[in-house]
Amino acid sequence: MHTLLSDLKFSLRLLAKAPGFTVATIGVLALGIGLNTGMFTFIYNLAFSPRPLAEPDRIVQVYTQNRKNPEEYRLFSHPLWRELTARRDLFSDVLAFNHTLVGHQEGTDTRRAFASIISANYFTTLGVPLARGRSFTAEEERPGAALPVVIVSHTHWRKTGFAADILGRTLRINERTYTIVGVTPEGFSGTTMVFGPEFYFPLGVFETLENFTVGEERRQLSQPDTYKLFLVARLAPGVEIASAQSALDALGTNLERAFPVEFKDQTVTVAPLPRLGTSSAPQAESAVTVFCLVLMGLAGSVLLIVCLNLAGLLLARGQTRRKEFAIRLALGGSRSQLIRQLCLEGLLLALVGGGLGLLAAQASLDLIAASLESRLPVGLFSISAGSGPVLAATAVICLGATLAFSFGPALRLSRGDVLTDLKQQAGESAAEPRRAWWRPRHLLVVTQVALSLCLLIVAGLFLRTAADTSNADHGFDADNTVVAEVDSGLGGLDEARSLDLFRVAQERLAALPGVQAVAIGAIVPYGFVSNGRMVRRDGPALPDDAKPVTAAEGRAFSGSWNAVGADYFTAMNLPLKRGRAFSVTEATQPGAPRVVILDEVLARQLWPDEDAVGKFVRFTGERHAQVGAMQVVGIAGTTQVDYFSDDVGGAVYVPFAQGYVSNVHFHVRPAVDTEAAALALVPVVRETLRDAASGVPVFKVRTFKQHAETSMEVWAVQLSSALLITFSGFAMFVAVVGIYSVKSYQVARRTREIGIRMALGALPGSVQALILREGLATAALGIAAGLLLGVGVNRLLSSVLVGAKAFDPVVLLVAAAAFFLAAAIASWLPARRATRVNPLDALRAE
């Protein structure tokens, strides 16, 4: 222990005597370790951290599956849930819930918030005690009870400054007052991880708050054919998922006897509770895990480059300490003591760098969280870089970095020749080969350049793909329109009064000076909500066991659904290829004849060789089949609004009155198609809507361009781009610094050689060319290796990144050229300094 303390004190003195080297090394390590710590923290919380639930492995999600069509799943009804809660032989308890978006009034403004409507046993089934207050009662969860109580998340409580009187406070939700009766524990995000509800309401207010699902008939929760509930269960003692399926099959048979209509041809299955989402069907999350591991690999590559760079610097620094090492060995010191001393110096640097990196990681995560919260209505639960696993991972990263950049140099430097080193010869021996490419410092530089170039290629590939996607023709031109969100349901209006309000608001907006067109839409492109329908040709009902292959046989095709007003296609500048738009009567009168507009993709799928205009279609599925046949009156252009999917179309549009929803978006197109005209309209549109829709909250009013830029897709592209630019830029900087450091060290060590060359008549230009040529040769070797590695990674990413090319020569050439230019500058600076060597001073050097 005494020896270790002595080594520690000696290491601290040495590092203090070289403040420039120490500060630079700690700074580089802080960035490299901080990047890895931050990435590990996010990935660990998202994909690997244990759930804050009691015995989480015993919790499963329950699904109902169609026996005849195993790919078809649906939610549960309230009576079915009550029936399943009685099966104590399979489940200790079964909770029910669904998600919704509510309007939370804060002062004079109303914002969207994510909420869950839950059964009273929600928290007890999950094994989560509330931080304050109580859960809901049986009376509060009774369908139709409508008792206005709410449980808030710990995140919401934090926003109030952890108010001591939080219980009993009231919230204004959907224009109704709710009393807070409980607070969830810190870090609890419901049935998912990281992202979760801000508010929890009892099932008794389901009809009041259930406005998230668009385009569907509102039904009472107590009805046996209202399938609106997700079910999560805790397995009974002794029951395992693998052994429960036979009992679940029998349970499905019993349920079909008890509910011959509602549960016909259905069976019950269970699967582990998903971490990242809620769906009516089991979802594989392996792709997310793979994506997280790829990100961790990229961050690890940056740290490896940092370690390689530092290893080269330590080798160069160690050469200046050769006499010190020789003296220690001559006085009886052992090689193991010398290795321990050098590794201890590296560990001190890594620990300080790791501590600073931990702070930088937490600050970065907080910035990302703040950016994300501004775009999402969901609650984002804090991701702390100070948790035990993260601190342990940081310690492992520091130890690994220490071994990576200090152990190798320590082994090499401890093998010095004592007699030779005691003479402290200046400069490298003239007998050494000039092109000793296999020296460790050369190999380290080559490896750094190869890895850094590979990261630069990955960043270039992603940025090029993202730019191509964002600049692509999305089928419409609405950047310079104004989008305003209104929800009449939050004002307590029914369908008839809502349609009247929307009509009046649209007329007032259309009468504004400088307005060309105004339209209403249920779904806004790049919005938080989307909806789909299965559409087939009109015809006789198909048998239950039918499996049509072609449209003529009755095959249904998927299309995104939207309910729109008469001038929607004009307001969005979305061209109609054939046919006509909806009439005012069709868009405003629920009893008008059923009509529909398809996009080109869906029309071509349904009638490959015919014109779809004038034909009839219908929706499939139990929830939509009752709509009946609809005549196709127009064919719209194809739109592409998904940044991460190469599936284009189809789309189906219905008149707004025939697909009524309370939450709508007004699209206002100015007569002058400029950004300035749109921005000038924003406050006017806001005030007009507030006056026309008094008592109904008006949400965000902004230009469509502003709306699109705040979408999750754009945010994900921007964040990914920023991360990749950070990764590759930092890696490239470190690699170039490595080239500069090695060449500077070589120039310093070859001062006598350079002096002799110049004394014998060598021109400064030839000396400069010699040093520059050697530096560029090292960089060229690394660039060649990096291009080969980049091509391999390019092919891998092209299989998962939508729109990416398997081989993109532009990215490869630009990345290689940029790196070669940076390497040339890094080599030129030491080469230029070599030409300023005074031959007489160099020859006098010992």
C-alpha cells in the first residue's frame, strides 16, 4: 500500500509538471467517455434497465387473437376483462387501461397531454405503491360513473415544485375540473419505459376522455362489443408463460361459450410486457435492441480512436523519459513497477476525464429531453447518469480506456535498454529504416484514420439519405399555409354542434383578407396521430375462411385514412389527377351520399387495369364494415410523409361529416404563396378561431413548415444527424491531431538528421517534401483501410436505412478527400517547422 501511495504521489507530481499534456488528455477523455456514458445511459434506460415493478418477469400483456386469421388481433371489452379477472388459476390479477390525449389548461393556454384511463387495480397489479395519496375506488372505475378524480405523475408533481398540498388540488382537463387524489412514484412511466402518461384517470370517465381514436363511432364502455381495453396481467404463482398456453386455449373456448357473438373465433394469448409501446398485437422489439447496439458501437469506436491517439502520445512522451526509466531500472526497480507507474498515470487521467464526462453526459441528456418534451405530448421520465449501473459502466469504461491507451505503451517503454538509454542519445539512429511503417505509433495512426474515416462515411451516408428524403417531392405543397388545431370535444360539444361550429369558423377564416382557401382535416401530415383503413372493392361478403389473392377476388389493401373538407386539396396544393373534390354538402352533411377519394396507389391496387372513378369500395373489419359502400369520385396524387419508410401510398379520403372527429386541423392557404404572408396570417387566424369557437380550446397555430419541423420524424433525423456529426467530427479531429502529434514528435527526434541533410546541401523544400510525404503516406494507408471498412458498413446500413444506397461513391470520395486534405494540413505544419532547423544548432545537439 505504501508503494502504491508513493506511485500515486509521483504520478500526480509528473502530471502537474506537464499541465498542457494533462489538460488536453483529460479534455479528450472527457469527451470520449462522456459520449459513451451518455449513450449507454439512454440505451440502458430504454432497452435494458429493470422495470420499476414488483417481480416484472411475472407481468404479461394479454391478447385476443383470431383463430382463423392468426395475424388479426383486437382489444378487449369491459365484460371480457371482468370475466378474465375471475380466472385466479391463471392470473393473480388483470388490469385494464387505454391511452388518450387530453387538453390540460394552464392559465389561458391549453396544451396536449398524454394520459391513461385505468382500472382501480392498475397500481396493485403492477406492484407499484403510490408516492402520495390513494388509487381509484371501485365506484370511480364503474363505467359511466364520471367521478372527476385524477392521479398525476411524479414528473407533473416536479413541475409544481413538489407542492406539499398537491393532494386536493384541481386540474382543468378537457374543460372540466378534476381533483388530484394521488401521485405516482419517481421514475414510474406506466406499462412502458422512459415515455409515459402524465395523468391517470379512472375507467368511469372513459366516455368523457376517450377521444384519441379518430374516425370511429363513440360507444359506451359497458357495451359487450366495445373493444377498447388493453389488458395486462400478473401470472398466478406457479404459472409460466410457456406452460400457460394450453390453459389459455381452454379459457378461450369457455369465453366463446359465454360470449358467442363478441368472442366468436377468438382465442387468448399472452406475451411479455413490451417496453417501448402499447399495441393490440405482440410486437418484436429486437430491431430497437440492434439499433441501440449499433449506436453503442459507434460511440465505442470514437472512444477507441481517442485511446489510440493517446497511446501514440504516451509513446512519444515516453521516449523523452527514457533516461528516467533507465535510472529507475538501474537502481533496482522492476519492470512490473514501471508498468504499474505508467498505468496509474493513465488511470488518474481516465478517472478525472470520466468524472467530467459523466457531468457532460447528464447535461447532454437533459438538453435532449428538453428538446423532445417540446415536441411530444407524452411525459418524458428523467434519465439519470448517476444510477448505480451507469456509474458502474462509467468505471468500466474508464478502466477499459486506461488499459487501451496506457498498458500497451507501458509494456513497450519498460523494455528499454538501460545502457543505451542512460546515454540519452538525441535523435533517432541514422541506421533506423526511414520507412518503419510497422512501428507502433504508425500502426496507431493508421488505425485511427481508418476508424475515423469509417465514421465520417457513416455520417455522410445518413446525411445524404436524410437530405434526399427531406427534399423529395412529398406530393403536396403546404409549407406556406397556416395550421390551427381545435378540439370541440374538450368544450363538451356533440357532433351536431361541432359541425355547426366548424362551419362557422371555416366561413370566418375564408372571409379574411388575403386568404385563398380554407379546409378542415382530421389528420395532419407529420402529426402525432395517424389512422389506417383496409379497403376492398364493393361486393358480397366473403366467407370467414376466404383468403383472396387479387382485388377482384375481394382482397383488401391498406391506406392511410383522413376526413377532409371540400377545399382540402386546394388548401394543401394536393393535385386531383382525375374526378372531382368533395362538394360542400358532402363535407358538411352527415346524411349525404357516401363518397370517397383514393390516391393513385390505392386506386391502382384495387383496379390495376381500369379507372377507379365511379366504382364502389368499402372498408373491412368489424369496426368499419357498417359504413357501407362508397363511390369513388376522385383520384388524388400520391403523398409520402414518412421519413423512415419506403412504402408510398395508399391513402383514402372521406368527407369530413362522414368521418367526423372532434379534434381537427384548419388549413388556411394565403393568396400570396410566401412564408411572410403565412407568418402574418398566424395571429389573425388564432384570434378569429378564438372568437368563432368561444369555449373551445384552440391549440397551436403556426405555419405548416413550422409544424413539420417540430414533428418526431424531423426531430429524429436532426438528432441522429447531430449525433453522427459529433461522432465523426470528433473522431476526425482526434485522428488528425494524432497525425500532427506523431509527425511533430518525429521532426523533434530527427533534428540532428535534418541538420546534417541541410548542412550537406539539402534544400528546405526537399526536407519539407520528405516529412510531408511520410505523413501523407501514413494517412493514405489509413484512408485506404477506412474506405474498405466504410464500404462494408455502407452495405450493412443500406439494408436498414430507408433510401440509403448500397454503394454511394459521392459519400466515399468526399469523405476520403476531406480526410486527405485535413491529414495534409496536419503533416504540412511539422514539415514546415522542419525547414526552419538551423544546421549548426542541430549539429551541436547531443
